[in-house]
Amino acid sequence: MDDQRHIVGDPSWAGQTSVHPLGLAMVVVLGLCLLWLPRRWAVIPMLIIACFIPSAQRIVVFSLDFTLLRIMVVFGVCRILLKKEYIGFRWIALDKALVLWVVSAMVIHILREGTFSAVINRLGFAFDAFGMYFLFRCLIRNWQDITTIVVGFILISLPVAFFFLIENRTGQNFFSFFGGVPEITKIREGRLRCQGAYSHPILAGCFWAAVLPLIVAFWWKSAAAKIWAILGSVASMIIVLCCASSTPVLAVLGAMAGGLMFFCRKYMRPIRWAVVGLLVALHLMMKAPVWHLISRVSAVGGSTGHHRYILINGAIKYFHEWALLGTNSTAHWGFGAQDMTNQLILEGVRGGFSTFVLFIVVIALAFREVGRLWRQQAYHPYRLALSWALGVSLFVHCLNFIGVSYFGQIHIIWYLLLAMIGSMAVYSEHQMKTMPKISIRRQKSVGRLKEQGMA
């Protein structure tokens, strides 16, 4: 695990308008592309903004911060309304859970703080969550839409990896002229921690570690797709390695383990219970609590796994302090505990136990939908691989949450992933209901032959 220094409060740009002419030109051009591109390509302009423009770029209106990503969301909402792409939207349990989670996080935080700045802060959080998630839910409708997004990730990964290699060789961040990211790359234990346009080196690596499973799944699309899957996977790994951070490296290892679990997919229930049983047994046998194991996890020199242990232990020990309305300070939990590098605990610290539970419910419902999805696509190799990849990507995010709290551009792939899962759950259920039974039998008979190459 790694040390994380939040730069979102940097006084050099936070809370004030900071727009580079190139950033302004890009958001105008890409915003217009978002408005008028065919629906299946509409997400790509947002991904370009997220990967090449630092989150410091923003326009502040009456103390409301509109980052360039939020401006893109405004363009997207206009598109949805103009083209009436909201028609056909169907609510599912995942949508409702996300709404409840966001509302809980807003209300409890505002009640505890009781300030106007808290209202502004939570409005920004809600704008990101609702804006991105429901925008993507309206734009993504079928498997082709997800395939287009994966292609977009692959094409974007190549120039991003190129800039990361340059930063790794020169020690200078090309994107620093935008502001919000350091000009000189930070060094830890003799390693350059490259970050490009992202808010932190850890988050840059976590971003591409979470995207990697989707890129790998593209291998099963076609013969030509295999080349692109290799290129995208190599580019993603280059970015992760250039970040020199343990959290994304461990996330990649987790993605590999999740990928291998595909071959045991029919036995995931007993495997999950076996893991739970093992953890309980270790907890009873160890002198320290089982979560102390996290303090021994390290993939890169200078990692601070012990800090993560302090946070988890403090959250359990001081449960009574944050359970109802969260808490304003965690500094007394242990040395450095004010640096909240755990998204799961952060949910509770900001929004109390109810928000924490609702966040877990969102994750659990997303895993449930993925489980249904890959079973429904069991006889279509590419869709099966892509369905499983959605689950692996979700698993990678869960690993990330243990070692980092999300801020900046990485939010876009979290809400995008949830939206893809939700949209495909709706699409797959509709397809199963409308497809004639004879077509389903034919699909299964043909699919069984294709599946032999993936079993």
C-alpha cells in the first residue's frame, strides 16, 4: 500500500477559476462531439477529458466548482434531453441503491457540519454521482456500446502510456502547464512516481488497473481484436508500473486472480465461503486481528500498509464515534490517521454507518447483476468474457478502496462501470424475455461449440 497525499485542497487552484486556453478549447470541441456523435461513441469525449486534462481545470460560479468533467456532464445532459435518449430507461435495484447511498451521504454530512460550505461540497458530490451514472445509463444500451467504450480505452491508453514513459525518462510532467499536477515528478525510494494528468500517481495506476480486465476481454472479440487487446494491455501495464505505487500493482495481481477464477466460475459460491472461513480461522489463530495482514502487504518500496491497518483498526475501535453521523476528525485513531486512504472507511467517516452500508449494498447488487449477466451469456464467448471482466473490474475497484480514497478523474470509471453493469442487466433481461425459445435453443447449441475454447 502507498502513502497518499491529497492535492485536492491545493490553494493554488482550488475554489477559483483556472482554465488554460487549450483546456477550454478541448472542452468546447469535445463537448460538441458529445452532443452530436452517434450514441455509442458519446462516452469517449468524456474519457479523453479525464485522461488528458488535470482536474485542477475548472470554472467557479458563485462558489460552485465546475471541473471540465462536470461541464462535459452538462453537455451530456443536454444531449439526453435534446435527443430524448432517456426514453426507455428502466429502474433496477442498483439504481435505487445508488440514489439512497448518495442521498444518505449528502444529508448526514450536511447535518453534522451544519455549514453552507458542506452543502456546496455535497452538491458537487451528488452532481458527479447522479450526473455521470445516469448519463452513462442512458447512453449505454447494448453490448456494442460497451465494445465501443473498450475500444476507446485501448486507443486512449496508447498516448497516455507514451506520456508516462516520457515522464519516467525525464522526470518532468508534460501536463504541468495546465496546473494542478507537479512539474517535477516525485521520487520515492529512488523510483519516479509518474502521474500524468491524474490527481495522484496511485489514482493513475488504479484507473488503468480497473480498466485492464475490460481490455483483456477484447481478446475474444475477433482475430483482429487480439492485437488491440495486447497493445491496450501492455499500455495499461506500462502506466501502472510508471506510477511506482503498490496499490495499483496489487490491484493488477487481483485482476489476474479474478481472471483465473473464470475457470472456476461454476464454483464461486463455495469458494467465497471458503475464503470467509479461512479469514475467520486466521483471526482466531493469530495474535493480532486478521486485518493486521494488510500491514505486511507491499509491492513497491516505501509502502505504508501499516497505515491502512491503523485506519481499519481505528474504525472498528471508534465505531461509536462515527456510526450515527460520521465524524469530523480521525487523527486520534492513530499516527497519521487523519490521512483517510480507505474509501470504505471514508464513506462511514463522512456519512455514518448507514452510508457505509448503502455503499456496500451498491457493490453487492453490482456483483449480483454481473453474476446473472455472465450466466445469461454463457454460450457467447465474447459476451461471456466481457461479462466476467465487468465483475473483475468491480473486484479491482474493491481492492483499490482498501488502499486509497477516490478523488479527481477516477470517479468517472467507477460510475461508468456501475452504469455498464446496470444497463447490461436491463438489456440482457429484456433480450431473454423477447427472444423466441427456439432462438435461445439455437444460440445455446451454437454457443456450446464456441465455449469449448474458453472452458
